[in-house]
Amino acid sequence: MSHQTEIKAFLSTVNEATLSEINANVAFAQSYYHNAKLYVGQVLTRMVANGSVIRVKKGVFRLATKEETAQKKAVSGLYNNSIENNPTLF
């Protein structure tokens, strides 16, 4: 099971979770000897960037709904298309 899948499975059982709660309940976090909180935080950062997890406030996360995920992908698609469609200057 991938790290993101493990985090999604845990977040589906709770409404919101802090970074410490996720770190304590996700299996892959126990396999790191040092800085496990850092690695879990990096995975959560990538998940927030792709829209699968919402950061409620500093250190608190929840699973995104389908509508929020679709909205995030639509917004990121707007930026990608506008950059690609601009003519080059040189």
C-alpha cells in the first residue's frame, strides 16, 4: 500500500486529524527511525498540492470531497492552459 493510500484510509475513519495523530496511526511512519514526522509531513504536502487532502489549519488535515478535488484540478488546469497558449516572445 502506498503512503498516500495509507493516509487516505486513516483520514476516512476520522473527520479531521492532526499531524501527530496521523503520524501515530499510519503504519509507514513507524518504519522510519528518525524524523518520521518530517516524512509524513512531506507526503501530506504533496497530497494538499494535488487536492486529495485539505489543510484546515496549521497541522490539521481532512480528506477532500470529490467536488473539492475536481475544483482543484480545474483551477490548476486553467493555469497550465494559459501558460501553454501564450505566444513566445523570442
